[in-house]
Amino acid sequence: MLNFWTTRGAAVFDLYMATEMLLSGRLVPLKLMPGWVQTLADFLPFKWSFGFPIESLVGHMSTRSLLLGLGGQVLWIAIGFVLFKFAWTAAIKRFSSVGG
């Protein structure tokens, strides 16, 4: 959907993927990162899509931590859906085609 506004969608996607790999724990486990990075990861969706499921399967998490993590996942799904709806509405208004 990014290409409704720019022709450089691949560059923005690469930046997104690099951020996702760092803040989700794919490259380096979040436990090994500085405290401020861990705090930042707690407020962004990347940890909840990769890091949390791995930690929940491997680690000994309390029921409260598991429920908070699942709540974080549900929250980011809802936020993503709302952002998608706004972006899609704006993209459709901006769309124009040739010959149609």
C-alpha cells in the first residue's frame, strides 16, 4: 500500500525489516540488548510478533506474563487493523488509473 504515495516502497520496506529484525529478537535476543532497547521493544509490535512467542515457549513465564503478552498481541492487531483502514481509505482516494 506504500506505493500509493511513493515509488521507493522497497527502500522503506528494507528499513522496516531491519527495524523488525533488531527489535523482535531475531538477530540478537532482546535480553542481551541494552535496557533502553528492551523498553522501546516493549512499546512496539515487533517483540510481540516474534520475541514473545519464543520466550513463552522456551522460558518459564508466569500466567500473568503470558496473559499480558497475549493482550499485547491483541492490542497490536487492533492497532494495525485501524491503521490499515485509515491508510486504505486514504489510498483509494489518491488512486488513479490510466485508461479506466
